[in-house]
Amino acid sequence: MAGQSSVFRLPCHGRNPRYTQFQMPRWVNVPNLFTLLRLILVPFVIGAILAGDYGRALLLFACAAVTDILDGTTARHLGLATQAGAYLDPVADKCLLSGVFLALAIAGLVPRWFVIIVFGRDLYILFAVGFLLCLTSLRSFPPSVWGKVSTFVQVVTVVLWMARNWLSTPVLNALSSAMLWPCAAFTVWSGVHYTWRGVQLARAH
């Protein structure tokens, strides 16, 4: 049944038969498997970009995006949300987006200053979370509204840049170039907002 751990019983031969019960860890469930699949897809998306196969990169990125929708949906509807999933899901998202931006920069397709902003914010948040974990009792760091907006804008930017290099139309060229500025602005602002939230949470604990 959904929400219950898988159980396997092995009969023990003897006068008084007993059953040995093996339970799968609660984090081994369908939503987390979707998240792991997203992580597995990351090197394939990066490889396609570096190989110049942007159509395949877009298709793989779309598959990864579908796993992001499915893991959240199944976790909510089947009651399978776990702490491991809460940590793993944003890690998978960051690996995917940061990996794609890095690949685009290595291929010379996006400006390096833009990738530095994206990576800089992610590293800053990672170190800040580690700092709070070590010095406070905080163990939960839910995403903020601005963090979600920033992630959405980054996804749109990534898709436009891959589509630009695949189809190379004037409209895509203009849109992808224009998206760099709002994407950079939302990325920086979300970092500022996370800092403010982190200070408030640290004071409360």
C-alpha cells in the first residue's frame, strides 16, 4: 500500500517457524527515485550541450523537469514525503541548473559573469546552510517565494539558450540575451532574501 515500507518475510525452518522481517528504509520510495533519476540525467544533459547536440539536450532537460514535477506530486498525494527527499530535491535542482549553465559557459555560449553570479549565489547559500547547521538547532530550510521565482526564471533562461543554439532564430536570439538580466537580478535578490531569512531564523533559535 502507498506510504508503507516494503516488507519481505523469509520462513525459518524448525519446530517453531518464525518470520524475519526486512523493511526498506522509508526514504526508498517513488518520489525519491524520481529525484535520483533527475540527478542521473544531469551528466547526460551536460554531455549533450558540450557535444553541440542542443535538441537532445532540450529533450533530456525536459525529462528532468518532468521528474521534478512527479516527485513533488507523488510525495504529496501518496503521503511519501521524507526528510531525505526534502534535502535531495533542491540538491538535484541545483546540480541540474548549475551544470547546464556551466556547460553553456564552457561551450562559450553564455557570458562568464552570468555563470559566476549563479554559482556564487548557490555556493553562498550552501555555506550559509552549513554554518547554521553547525551553530544552531535549525534543521529545516524550506525554499522561499523568491527562491522559487529565481529557479523558474533560471529554467526559462536555460531553455531559451538551448533553443537559441538549436534553432538560431532572431526571436530566440533576442529573448535569450534579454533574459540574462532579469535572471541575474532575481538570482541576486533571492540570495539577499535568503540571507534575511537566515538571520531571522538564527535569532529565533
